[in-house]
Amino acid sequence: MEKGLRAFVSYIHAYKEHHCSYIFRWKELEVGKLAMGYGLLQLPSMSEGKSREKQRKKNLQAKKEAQQQEPKRQKPNKASDAATTVMRKKTAKQRRATQAIEDEDELARDYRLLKKLKKGSIEESEFAKMTGTEELL
């Protein structure tokens, strides 16, 4: 494991510093697969990585300071957003989908009522009233 780690680090340094950058393209190198090839479970911390990490932390700190100095923006009211979405017309596809869902719900409700009617827990007049077929009786 230790030898694989040293070999991997050495390979990466040689690959980065090679003079034929046209042949050895750093951006096309799959470092993760290469590390797996050397039997590494995680990528080692390398000297280039440490300086890059310091730079990243420095940039992050600068962004935090800039955010603290800027006044916070007020978020727009969600109530006004909700009103605009309600006022928009639905597309034909949305209307069909909504209608299909409502039809399925109504059919399921009617089926449950029919089961109750057959079981005897509700009377036929109640069933007709709930399904809207009272004029047919």
C-alpha cells in the first residue's frame, strides 16, 4: 500500500511536469481510475493540493467578508407569487391531466359507495344522493 502510494505520487508529478504536454494531457487524465490502478483507497494529499487548498480557503474567506459587507436583499413576498401562478391559464395537457385525476377519484369514490351499498351499510336512496343519480330512481 505504501509503495503504491509513493509510485502514484511519483507518476503524477512526472506526468504533470513532462515536456510533451501535447501527448500527456493533464485534463484528460482520469486520476481516480489511476489511483485505483495503484491500489489506493483514497487520493493522497500532495504538495500542489495543499497550496491549492490554502488558496481556496483564502477565496472563501474573501467571499464571506464581501457578503457580510453587502446589505441583505429582501425576498419578494411569496403570496404575490402564489397569486400570479393561480391566475395563469393551464395548458391543454395540464387540464387533461387534472380532469383524468378528478375522474379517477370520482370513480374510486363511486366504487366504495357501491361496495357499501352491496354490504348494506348504506341504503339505495343515500347511494343515489351521493352519486347524483337520484332522478333516475
